[in-house]
Amino acid sequence: MNAPELRAIIIDDEAPAREALLDLLSAHPNVRVIGEANSLANALELCRDLRPNLLFLDIQLGDGCGFDLLPKLNISPSIIFVTAYDEFAIRAFEVNAIDYLLKPPNRTRLAHALERITHLPKATFTGVFTKQDRVVLQSDDKFLVAFVSEISGIVAQENYSLVHLSAGETVLLRRSMAEWESVLPRDLFFRPNRSLIVNLEMVRKVSMNNRDDMDVEISGFSTPVRLGRKAGVLLRRELKQPHLL
């Protein structure tokens, strides 16, 4: 099966960075770079005229932030961020980016990102997630793409958060619980205490140990999660269980 043609625009205000990416893309004959932009204004004009299905987008541009371009588009291309800034990765979730590559981009990671475009369903700009949206879960040694509905829970670990997926996989990310809470759909996810966000549909069993704590069995977790009295009451109320602690 031949890879589909990707009509790409590179958006970066640094000419050497655009040239380096062009060189890497020469190894991918299905990617045709149809334009280069060095500003948001230039990028918006090219997108309207050329209608690409892929954008390589930098974050910091001379006339603004790369994220500001996306709501203005009348098309929904796949997005691969290529940037020197790692602190904006959480916002890549909000636009369902295919990948978030740090400069200089790694040849292998770029190839994997392009391959994902072929195999994953098309993403669209949504802002706050719905359960049908995809999320990119990227740590130093792991890269996963999952549906929001496949996240069974998130556990705080100091400055990190450990994401549990329903299939049992975990990814440790440098992302706060507050950031997660701001982008996850509130009709599906609940935060009973500072350390846990749980997918209500993934709760399998609640067992009271005594008046002061309870164990919660969650799909994708290898062991039950223990909650104190207050958090347990809040969770059981959210689950609409009538007999609270």
C-alpha cells in the first residue's frame, strides 16, 4: 500500500531551521513541501491559497505564537510541532497534534510521526477534550497516542503525573494535575483529591475498609487505589452510589 501524499507547509521564522527540516523530509517521497512561511500572516495566506494537509509548525514566531494560527484556518491539516520549547507540550494536546518534536528534530522520530499520519484517524481542533479525541502521551523514553476514553486514571507523583491506560500501559509525564483537569471532559473524569483523577467509567469496584478509608479498583491499574474518607465520599457521590461512608 502506497503512503498517501502529504502536502506540507513549513512554518518557522528561522531559515536554517526550515532548510534542516527540508533536508530530513527529502527522505520521504510522499511528503511534498508546497510552501514555506516565516510569519503567522504569511502562513495564514499560504494555508488559504494552497490548502495543505500537513503543517510543520514552530511555536515562537516573529509576529506571534504558532498556536494562534490554528483557530483561523478553514482547513484541518495534521499538525507536527517543531520547536525549541518543551514547555508548550500540554497545548499540543488541545489541538490533537500528531507529534511535538524538539529542535533539531530527530530523523527517526520524524519518520514515526509521518507514519502515524497514515494510520491514525484525522484530528481536528477541539480545545477541551471530548472522549473521542486523541491525546499524545510523550515522555523521554515513550510515545503513545490514545483516545481520551482510554485514560483510566492519572496519579500525581511530585512534579510529574503517571497516566494509566485501560490496557495497563503507563506513561510518566512532567505535567501537573491542574493542567490535566483543565483539558479533560468533566462529565467523564473526576478528581476526588489532589493526587488522583479517575475516569468514572473505569471504576470497577469500591470496597470500604473502615470508616476512614476505601479501596477503589480501576481498569488499567495493577492494584487498587486507597482513598481517605472525604475523597471516598466525593467519589461515591459522583458515581451516584447511595450509601456513602
